[in-house]
Amino acid sequence: MGLLRLRGCRFQYGSLTGRLPRMEHDGGLWLRRGDRITEYTAWPPEGETELRVFGGGHYYGRYLIEPVPGRPLPPEEARRVAVAPAAQAGAALDTAGLPHQA
């Protein structure tokens, strides 16, 4: 699936349950557990990675992205381009006046 070479991707509205690796809008990929932060240079070995969606300073949900196992992490520039639709989705949800998480 596109620049990130994913097996799947889905949007989860309004939920922040679980501790998943997170892709940031700058293309960085990391996991925080307590006071420990792990930065990834490859896709995490299994499971989903979250990409949070914000609009107007409010959290609306997240994309749960599932990479193809064994594929390398795309270059940072490609990741920055690929995550741009999450910012657009956040702006659209904010404009639509949908409820958001506090």
C-alpha cells in the first residue's frame, strides 16, 4: 500500500488504548514505555503501529498501520510524505465539528 508498503491500514476514531509503536508526523517511529523511549530504524517486528490524528489542537483518533513483515522501513522523507493525509484528516474532522477526545 503506497509509500509505506503496508499490509493494511484502518482508522480508529477516538481511542487511545494500548501501548503501540507510534509514527510521528515528522516520519519518526518510536515506542515509549514509562520513562524509556525506543526509536526504531526498522518496522517493529510484529503488530500495528499508530499514527495519531489531530485537528485544531484536538485528538480525533488514529490510523493503525500494519507493515508487511520483513520489509525495511522506508526512508524518512517518504514517511513524511506518507503521513501527510493524517494531518488532512484531522483538519477535516475538526472542520466538520465532530466530537473529539479531551
